[in-house]
Amino acid sequence: MNIQFTARHFRASETLKASVVARAEDLTRYYENITSAHIVLDAEDEIRKKAEVVLNTKRKSITGKAEDEKMGAAIDSAFDKVERQLKKVNQKIKEHKQEGLKRSL
């Protein structure tokens, strides 16, 4: 999986970057066919911090955006949204395969 990391209006520490990239790599346990990920962290405002996670698969693009006063909370919320969507996509694929098996019997 190709992972891009962008920090806007602030300099991200290496530990922050490493933890975010590791969390993006862990998303493959929810859906294996992720081809690329782009994580954008924005601290333009002193009050609001923004996090955006964009995943590309062979057929879909999945996006999670979040805002919070703390960057960590925004990152967690954005990744939670993406995880929820990946679980839903994976469940739909499983149900579709099961329906096909039932029809063939």
C-alpha cells in the first residue's frame, strides 16, 4: 500500500508521522484491497485541528474527515470513520458471496 502523509501549517514530529502511518497500515485487516492512503493533518487554526484520511481501493474511494481542538482526537475520529466504512464494505462483499452460494445450491 502506498501511503502519503501531509502536515499543513505545522511541522509534524517523526513519532506522530510514524504512528499515523502505522495506523494506516493496520487498516488492511478490515479490507485487504487498499491500494493507497493519503493522510492530511491541518493545524491552520489554533483552536481547530483537522484530520483527513483518504483510502483508495480498486473500485472505491473512502474518506474520513474530523475536526477537534486536539490533533490526536481528530486523528482518532477520522480513522474511526474510515474503519467503520471499511467494515461495511467488507460485510457487503461477504453477504454478496453468501447469496451467490445459496443460489447455486
